[in-house]
Amino acid sequence: MGHVVRATWTATGESVDAVRSALAELGPLSREEPGCRHWIAHQDPATPLVFELFEVYDDADAYRAHQESAHFQRHAVPTIPLLASRKRLFSETLDL
């Protein structure tokens, strides 16, 4: 089974460009992680301050490694305080 993370990052009007830039840097580096199966960020043009992230890792340990990675520390950690809100939901894939 895979470890699934669904995150919603809501920017402020002042931080939206910084959030978009951070995600643009974070995405390609995250997808190269050995335990990352899928990492995608998306945004509804009707709600441009809201960024949705969908991530799948081999397991919870791979997700923890992602959070401890140099690129997460460099791009995500300084961006999170700029957000109006951040929500995360965790689940597991079903191997059907």
C-alpha cells in the first residue's frame, strides 16, 4: 500500500507568488525521491490563492524522509509560515 497525502495550501494575496515559486521548485525535486510515487500540485483558476497537493509515497517513512529532505527544508519550511492556512489529510492506497 502507498501512503497518500492530500494537502491544501491557502496563500494570502501577498504570498501567492512566493507559494507558487516554492511549489515549482519543490515538485521536481520531490518526484526524484526514491520513496515518492507521485507528487502533483494543482490550482483552480477560480480560487487562485488555493493550492492543492496530491502526493503518494511508498510508506509513512518515505513521507517523513520527504519532510526531512534538503529541498523540503529549503523550499517548503520557509513558505509554510506565509500561508493563510495549511491542511493535510492522510490515507493509504487500496491494492485492489
